[in-house]
Amino acid sequence: MRNLLISVAAMAVMAAGVAASSAATKEVPYPAVKVQLPDAYKPDAAFAKMQRSLADAAGKKDVQALLALVGPTFVWLSEGDISDQFDFGGDALQNFKVVFGFRNYRKQADGGVSDGPYWDALANFAADRIFEQSTDTLVCGPMVATVDDDVLDNARQKIGADDSVEWYFTTANASVTATPAGGATVGHADQLALPVLDVYPQAAQGQPEPPVTHLKVLLPSGKSGWIPVSAALPLVTDRLCYALMPNGDWKIAGFDQAQ
């Protein structure tokens, strides 16, 4: 089973490898990749409480508090369909524990997972702030956008980007500046998917990777510049979904795995 949770682990990986993966990307004009955004969900008080509880459980590595947040019908999805690794014979907690590295696939005992449990991944999901309203009682985060695949493929070909180049999208009009600290505005990105050329800051040699604060993106004009990481979301990402229970509480209802 592959290492899960690409969206929340990706920043550390990007910081280490994005420069190499995008080195061959040509800074030339390419077709603009517009995104279509789903209905957004604005968290209510009960949802915000659940997020705080998830953050607290992840921060303290409190297994019992975490499991109390898992709904009775937790499902493991892959691009919106039931994952071929979903254990129909297991209960919600069995599948949740496998997804988040508490136990190995098809095992009934915790432990033995390389780098597991994935507490950092859970903490990052708890920090999500832009959610998608999937149904009246189901919310997923982070939000994902849809694009015209033909336009995206054409854009990739124009700039010579392979599958290792990450694409992020803006949910609103974002200013693109010459440096991470600001400087001259080189353009704007309004609901566009953009290839990432670099990240800031980079770690000093021998030091752990610092949190990424800015992304260097390539605009359709062929110009490049920087946007805050808070202004964009990954085009391909794993997501956590939450369901509203009859008693008004929100529970973790599913994990949707990107490919």
C-alpha cells in the first residue's frame, strides 16, 4: 500500500524536491487553466468545535479522543469511489486506523506501520479552512476544483511539465509578486490552476524543512512570481470528509484518496 496523505505531507516533499522536478519547466506562455469551484461550506459552531477537538487530539496524540470523533460509517474512497483496500468486513475504526497508520492493512492489532500513526496529517486536516459542501450533511476538506483535462494537458505540453510538477489553484484573485516578501506585482491569478516552480523558505543544509509560506508559480503569460501558500490549494489532494449526525455533532465520515 502506498504512503497516503499526499496533500498534507506534500509540502515537506515539495520543499525538498520541487526545484529539481520543475527545473525543466519552460517559463513560456501557455493556455490559462481556469478552475470551476464547488459550493463552499462555511463552518458553523459545531463544525468548528469538531475541528478544535481534532487539532487537540492530534497535538496531544490522544488516540481515544481521536477515535471518539470517527463516525459509525467511515468509508475509504479513491477519487470518489470505494477504495479497493476498503475492508467491508471491518468496522469504521478498523478502516480509519489503517488509513491513518495506526495498524497495517487487514491487521486487527495496532502498530507496525512505518512512520505511523500519521499525526501530522491529522493535524493538517484539522487546520483546513476552505471546505466543499458535498451534500446537505456532508462536508469535505480541503476544497477541490475541476478543470478541463484537455486544457491542462495542453498547458503541460507547452511548458514541458511532467507529472512531478505540482499544480495549485487560487480560489479568488491573488496578486503575484516578484519576491516572497512582496515587491513589484507581476500579475494576478483569479481562479486559475498554476504550476509550482519553487517554494519558500528552503531549509539550510542539514536543517529540517521549515513550513512553506510562499509558492513560486508560473502565470499563463509566461511570467513567474510568488503567492502566499494560503492563497492556493493543491489541484490533486487527499481529503477528509465529515458528516452531520442527527444529534447535531460532526463526525469524521470518510477519507477520499487522490491518485
